[in-house]
Amino acid sequence: MTVPAKFENGVFRPLQDVQIKEGTVVEVHIPQPPPALKHPVRDTAFAGMLIDRDDLGDSVEYINRLRRDLHG
């Protein structure tokens, strides 16, 4: 069972009704946020290497063109 809850004043408070017996011991899993990038992507060596390509244009259109070329 997954129950959304809010942590307030040192207590996890369910945000919906929970049908379990009072005093039941539960386990709380708190997902960790993904680690932050050490450097912004724009500072990496490959960032901007395609900026002067005229054939790419809009990335969605580019992918659609590749798919059309591949599948006819």
C-alpha cells in the first residue's frame, strides 16, 4: 500500500484515509532526489557542438525526418 503523507512537526500525517489498525507499525520509504549535476550541461565539452548544423533545425522535425528516412 502506498499512502501520500506530509511530514509536519516530526510526524508523518496521511493525506487520505488509511484503513489499518491503530498502533500498527509501518515502514516509511522516502525517495531521494536524483543527485545534482556537478557542472551545468552547458559547461561540458560536447555542449554546443551541433549549434552550427543547419540540417538539424527543430529537434522533433529532425527525429521525424530520420524515422521517415529509415522506414520510408
